[in-house]
Amino acid sequence: MISLIVTPLISVLACLVYRWAARQMQILDHPNQRSAHQCPTPHGGGVPLILAFATGMAVAALEFGLWPWPYLFLLGVALLLMLAGVLDDVINLSVNVRMALYVLAAFGAVVVLGTRDIEFSLGFLVLPVSMVATVWFINLYNFMDGIDGIAAVQCILMAGSVALLVLVGGGDQRYVLVCLLLALAHLGFLVLNWPPASLFMGDAGSIPTGFLLAGLALFGWQQGIVSPAIWLILASPFIVDTTWTLAMRVLRGERVTEAHAKHAYQRLARRWNSHLLVDVALIALNAVWLFPLAWAVTLWPEQQWKLVILAIIPLLLIMARMRHIT
């Protein structure tokens, strides 16, 4: 398909152009005491990344016809969140304003994409729980974008794995295509974000990426295309790291709205003195543990929630053993 070839190429080229322009206009992330980088580096690479994804969807529409409304909604909100990320970089939006935007995006996703009562006796809880989960995933994806490559790698692993599992299972082809386009747009960006990174994603990329992944999970569930258990298993490294870190900070009485560098992936990068090793470890974890478990969900759907627990328990044990690493 032309769109699958065009998307990563446009992503690479657009990121190269943006990096040059960012350097000329001094759109740089300067290192501070919490930074994981040593030199001023262009940020805001999420702009060409998300625009490449949008271009890929436009090319696909020329090939196969107009996208159904839910996919256009996801793209439209992602573009608005990208613009909000740019605005935040320029005028530094307050936490309350950012949270209001994320809540509105999550509310829209739940209303437009919908959810259905699957294996829940208290169906009235599904909508608020889905909304809270979407807001949390948008935020945690932003929190986890703290070292070279990790956010792009995670998106490629999640969206690519889901696309493969749905494709092999004979599921909705448009759903497969949008997951692949999202993964390929991030693959093009990763060319410049791979350690040592010469371009950072920034809020303009991490926020819409988190929204798109959460929205695809919601829509895939609502349409019966893919089990949410598969998405949870594949997202578990980000979910466990962020949730554990937040809980520990609350227990220590720290202000959770203050920036920090205490996530497990950040502490590992400092201990190993390498962003690359952390990214490789994430890829290995998916290859040998998480993807096989996600695949197992398609084989034994009646065991899906046990498989989610099986994916999470080792990660919790790792977090517990790492609690003394600074």
C-alpha cells in the first residue's frame, strides 16, 4: 500500500526539515538538573510526527475511500492536542488548563467511540472508568517520554503488535491500517530520536500519541475488534512504572505536580549510563514476554484477565527491587 510506504518517508523528511528549522529558531531543550541529555536539543518533533501520520491517513483515504467517522475524530483531536502542545511550549500552559484539555479529549473519546458492557456486572461504571483511564494514559505517556527513543519505541511496539494480531485474526482491515500508520510515523521519527537523539518529541507528540493509543484501545473494544486485555498487556511497562512512581511519591509526601526524574526507566538510564540499553531492554521485554502473552489472549480469551495479571506481576517485582536505585 502506498500509504504504508509514504508515511515513514514523510515522517523522516519532515522531522529532518523541522530539526533544521528548530535549530535556526533556537527551539531547543536546554539541559537542567532533571534532564537526561547533555546538550541543547531541538524539541517539538511531535509536530512533523503527527502531521506525517495525518498525511498517511489522507493518502490511505485516496486509496480506499473516506475514513469512518471514529477514525476522523481520533485524528482531529490528536491534531488539536498537538497544537496545544505547541502552545504549551510557547506560553507554558498551567496544569489546570492542560488537565481540562485532556479531560475534554477523553470525554469526547468515550462519547464518540463509546464502550460496551463486556464482562462487567456494574455497567454504569464502564463510562467513567474508561474516561479516567484515558486521561491517565494521556498523562502517563507524557511522563514516560523522558529518555531518547522510549516513547516512540513503545508506540511502535504497541500499535505494531496490535496490528499484527488483528491482521492474523482476520479482523478489521482499516483498524489494522491506522495502527500501522501510527507505528510507521513513529518509526520515521525514531530515526532522529534513537539514542543519542537529535530531536525530541515534546508534548506536541507524546500527548496526542497517548490519546491515539487510548482511543484505538477504546474503539477496538467497542467494535469487538481487539480485547482491551491485549492493549493493557502491551502498555504494562508504562502503566506500571508511572503508577508505581506516582504512588511512591504520594507516600513520601512529595508534590506530584512537580517535575522529577524518578521513574524506573530514568533511574535505569542513569545506573547503566545508557538510554540505548533501556530501549533495548524494553524491546526485549516485549519480544520474550509481553507479545507472547498478548498473543495468548487471542488463543485463550477466557483467560485474558489472568494473562494481564501475569504480565504485570513481574513488572511490579522489578519495581520493588529497583526502589533503592537512584
